[in-house]
Amino acid sequence: MEAALPFPTSSPANMTATQQKFWDLLQVAENRELAILPLCEKAGYRSMAPWYWAMRDPVFRASVEALKGKPRADYNFAVIELAQNPNEEWLKDSIDLRRLVVEYPKHAAPSTFRLDFSYLPNLRFKALIKRYFRAHIGFWEPATFRSLGYVRKTRCI
């Protein structure tokens, strides 16, 4: 059953058909608590792309946020504190780069930022590789972390 809204909700002018579908669904209080994918499935879509396309319009976005009462946080990212002593981080065999840099892509998986040197049996070689990464990490841009996967996958003996 449809719950009564505490304030009148008028639809924003000039909505696209996709935005109108989502707006009609959000008039029901139960649908406002749904995550994006189930809401899209209720609207007849198979992915979340239509939601993000609809939310690009600032007028529609403001209307949806006013209707929901608060902006919905779609992702909860853990706050990773910077290491107090970076030297101690570099002594470990498994290094979390998020503890060494201020900016990194928050939407990427935590495993993207982990350098694992535990499979290197040669201690001198391990120290050399760590020294290389330590020297270059200050020059990397956040997008560079996407291409670090080869460090975990490469087996050097």
C-alpha cells in the first residue's frame, strides 16, 4: 500500500521517459529505500546505467534528493589512515599503498593497492624491487594504480 507523503511531490518539468519511470517508482515510500540495482530492475532495466544517466540532470537529482529526504550514499568506503612511519610500512612483505599516498581511486578494490613481495625468495632482489617502487610512488597519478596488478601476478624466482 502506498504511504502518504508528508509534503506534496511535484515532478520536475521536462523529464525524459527514463526519469519519469524512476520518479513514478520513487513516489512509493518502500521504493525509496531500495538500492539502485533493485530499483532499476523494478523500472524494467537490467543494469544501473539508466539510473546514472537519469541522475546526470541536476534538476532531477535535486528533486530525487528532496523526495528521499537525504542524499543516499551508494558506497561506504573505509577510511584508511596514512602510516605514521612509512619506513615501517616498507619493511613489510605486503604493503597497502593506500597508507602511503593521500589520493587514490576510492572506487577500486582494496586489492588493487596491495603490493605483495612475499613470493620473492631472494632478499636482495626483494629489497631492490621495494626500493624501485618506493622511489617511483611519489610520481604516480591515481590512475596508475590500475596497472599495478602485474606485481601480484608475476612470479620471479
